[in-house]
Amino acid sequence: MKLSDVLVALGIMGLVLLIIIPVNTGIIDFLLSFNIALSLLILLLSMYTEDALKLSVFPSLLLLTTLFRLTLNISTTRGILKDANAGRVVEAFGSFAIQNDPIVGFIVFLIIVIINFLVITKGAERVAEVAARFTLDAMPGKQMAIDADLNTGLITDAEAKQRRKEVQQYADFYGAMDGASKFVKGDAIAGIVIVIINITAGFVIGVTMKNMPLGQALQKYTVLTIGDGLVGQIPALLISTSTGLVVTRAGSESNLGKDLIVQLFGNDPLILYLIAGVIVMLGVFTPLPLFVNLLIGAFFIFAALRSKSAVEEVVEEEDEVSGSEELRDPENVMGLLKVDDIELEFGYGLIPLADVAQGGDLLDRIVMIRRQIAMELGLIVPIVRLRDNIQLNPNEYIIKIKGVKVSGGEVYFDHYLAMDSGMGEGDIEGIETVEPAFGLPAKWITEKEREKAEIYGYTVVDPPSVIATHLTEIIKEQAYELIGRQDVKTLIENVNEEYPAVVEEVVPKLFSLGEVQKVLSNLLREQISIRNMVLILETLADYGTITSDTDLLTEYVRQRLSGYITNKYVENNNLNVVTLDNEVEELIMNSISKTDTGSYLSIEPNQVQLILNNTFKTIQKLTTIGEQPIVLTAPIVRLYFKQLTEQMTKDIIVISYNEIESNVEVQSVGVVGI
């Protein structure tokens, strides 16, 4: 334990002992004076603290100071009733502060108690209660706002974590203040009860046990009791005021002194001139003291002059900052060089879809998209940057990957998209369009037509769903471009937490981050999940000593992922495919040229065109019966045939025999020949 921890623990134990053990009046005097100094310290801290969390210990401090005052009250009460002596501090307050007049002293004490209990303590308690309630009620909204800023890229993950922590701390602080304010209220009540007990019991003890005359007993014990009450209630009043200041200044961004000067005297100088004029006129034309009113009027005129000059200085400083410093700031230029991984830009007519205040849930949908992609492909989707673009049509949106537009569409904010998946039986009124994600014919319909369209068998979705679905498909298609070295490092570090041996064997012993990135990118290019990073790294470790060709390594990884690929494309243990003629496979194998930088095909263009034409004709046999366009090839041919078909379309799925489980029944519905 540190010295500070030991001192605090000893101090609290000392307070408990002070209740039981009588102490010398000199110690009591010291503690009473220290109590006043401590209450002044707390008052000044509450005035000059800009953030309530900087006084997060305040609720606990209220409890300790309340215990401290009650402990001192018990000790002074013991001295008053036992020896008619509670120390020089109590006697000084009883004689000097009230001039040995018990009636005046009692009235002053009563006024202090009334102000403390009925005004300040009651008000602070109510403000703390309301602040705690509103803080707790606002927590979900603040958390959603943090998530929205995180999704749009306005803040980083670390900043979001810090803001969530602050929201929780504010809720805990005001909840604790709501309870701690009850200590202040109880302390005020206890002060009143102690004074009544001291006066009554002291008078009885003085007359019966100490044989004092009635007048002397009343004078002696009343002065001591009132002195004890004042020396206790003045610090209590300061603490109550501190409590009120802390809970009433939640919306302030600076200290109390600055707020008072700026907000009272930092506004329009005309207001201060009017006040000065009214005060001077009252002094001239009424019986009010002329000199006093002139002095006050001069003060307000001086404040008005200072306010005007301060406003001019602030305007000049703002102009200087905006006119020169911003232009010199290199960060303003560096910020323009950043290219966001994913951007969603939309026209002003679609702003309500992304505005939470207007009921838009597009931000929440983007959060779900990131989770969905992580589950399906194992990819950490970068932050999606949302921007409004006045250059776009009101209902238009575009999707950018690495700063380049890859797709876009048009949606109508107050309409629904009705798609005919082949089940539609009737005609509906609407605006003809094409569903942007899958290219299906569709119509934009109004709310009135929605029920009719659903009855007719149309698939009806709202505008946010259209954008979210389109964005999801684009992210899946471009996943291989979105994964970078930093993402690979994050994925590997995640594996390293549980499987450090695998990581140590692969990176950087066999492969660099860039080489692992190429393998993962190859997998994502064909929509193969990289979620099973442990298996991928183990495969790279197994074959890394044989070859460093990332394309060949990708084929080895795909074969190890045969279970996943089988579940992805096979239904009911049957698979209908198109196969390649032996002549085609031999042509491809004999045309593979290997270089230091990799392998490529060297086939004559007319033969390539012939193979592609025959492939598309054969594939139609699958698509006409509603099957996926899958081509099954030999393992060594798969990669190069996929590269051939990608020249025309990315929709054809090419898998090898080694990527299908042995228990699957494969049926060929066509053969690609030349």
C-alpha cells in the first residue's frame, strides 16, 4: 500500500475511535479548524472544476466529511455536557460570533440551519435526483450516437471505447450523487437535534449536577451549544453549497468564475449601458443614495466597455485563426490525402435514411452488415464512411471502394421496392426500375400499393434494405481488395492469442504479411471464407517449404477447406456440374508457363475464345434448370480455367475434384470441348 492509502485508512479509523475515546480540547480545536479549511477547499474545487468527473470522488467525500462533522459533534457534546468546556474554537464562536447574546446566537444559528436544510440541501438533493434520472435515461441514446460515429468513421475504436467509458462514469457519478445528497440532508437534521439536546441536557446538568444558578446555566450552555452548532453548521453549509454547484453545473465547459463573468458581462454591451442608466436615474430622481447609485452605474459602464473590447478581441482572434493558422496547418492538407476504404455517398433526399434523429436506421444496418460479412467471409470490414453529396440527384447514391466508384443506384425515400421473383400474378402501379444488387426487374410503389403487391406475390422491401443489400453484395464482391496488410496483421494477432505456435512457424519465418495477404485475397476473390485462419496458416506451414507461389498455395488451402466448399455448394449430397473435356484440360496444362514471379497461360486467342464460347453454351444447361453455374476440373487446371472465365464473367464457379468431399454424388450435365 502507498503512503496515501495508509493515511486515509488511518484517518477513517481515527474518526471511529474519536467517537468512543475522549480527547484533549486542543485536538478538538485543531480538528474543528481543519474541518472549516477542508470545507473551503471542497467549495473552491467545486467552483473551479470544469468537468464533474474530475471530482469523481465527491460522493465518497460527502460521506466522509459528514462522518467527520458528526464525530466532532459527538466529541464537543461530550465536552459541553461533562465539563462545560468544548475547546477554544467553540467558545470563540459562542462568544465572539454572537457577542455572548444567546438569543441572537440562537436566531443566527436557526437561520443558517433553515438556509442549509430547506434551501440549499433540498435543492441540491432534487437536482441530483433529476440529474441521475436523466443521465440514466440518456445512456442508450448516447451509446447509439457513439456507435453511429464509429460506423461513419468520425471516431476510432479507441475513442469510442473511451466515450463509452465516460458515459458509464457520468451515470455512476450522478447515481452516486443522488444517494450521497441524502448524507447532507441527514447531517442538517442531526445538527438541529444535537443543538436541542445540548441546550436541554446542558441546562438540566448545570442546574442539578453542577449547582449553577438558572441564569448562569442557561447562559453558559446556550453559548457553548450555539457556538458548537455554528462551528459545525458553517462547514456543513459550505459542503451543501459545493454539492449544489457540482450537480447544477453539468452543462458547463469551464469554471464557475469564468462562466459568471462571460455569461453575465460578456453579452451585448447595450444591456449593461441600460442598467447603468436606470441605476443613475434612480439615484438622481428618487430618495435612494445618490453616491451609491452613481458608483454602481459607473461599475456597469466599465463592464460594458470591457465587454465590447473583449468581443472585438475574440472576433479578431477567430479571423486570424481561420485566415492564417488553418492555412498553415499541415494536417489540413494531410487529411485530404486519406482515401477511405468504403464510402457511401447519397443525395440530400436520402439524408433521413441515415439521420437517427429522423428515424433513419441505415447506420444500424451497416453495423449488421459488418457482422454478417465477418461471419460469412471472416473479413474485418473497414469503417463505412457516410457522406451526403449535393452533386448527386436527390434520390441517388453511389458506393466507392478505395475512392473509386464501383456501383450506385436510385431509391425513393417514401416508396417501397416491389420485385417480381417469378411468382407475381398481377400488375401493380409504380415506377419501373431494376433492383441494384441482383439486377431483377422491379417497381417503386407507394404505401397504398404495398399490401396489393404482397398479395400478388411480389417481394416488397423498404429503401434502407435496398441500399443495405446492395452495399453487402458490393463488399462481398470487392472483399479481396478490402483486405490489407494491417487487416492481415490483426487477424494473425487474434490467432496468436490461442495458437502462438502456428503463427511463429508461418510469420515471419516462412512468409511475410504481404504473401499471406495475397493468399487470403485469392480466397476472398472467389468468395471463400478466411474465417478459419488457423487451418489456413497450418496449410501454409505445411506447404511453405515446398513452394512460395501464392497462387499454388491458395490451391492447397482450398483443398484443405474442402469441407467448407462442399457445404457451400452442395445440397442434399448431390452436385450437378459441367466438366472439361480431356483435350481442354491437356491444352491448359501444356500451356502453363512458369516464371520467377508466378505462372500464366499462353494459349492462342482463337482457342481461348472457342473454349469460352463452349463453356457458356454448356453452362446454360445448368442455369436453365435453376442450378448454380459450377465447372468441375482437375486440381492443376482449376486456377487457370478460372482465370480464363474471369475475362468474361465472375459468376462461373470453378472447383476441383479435391475440393469436394468423397461422399458427394457428382453428376455431369455437360462437357466443355474444343
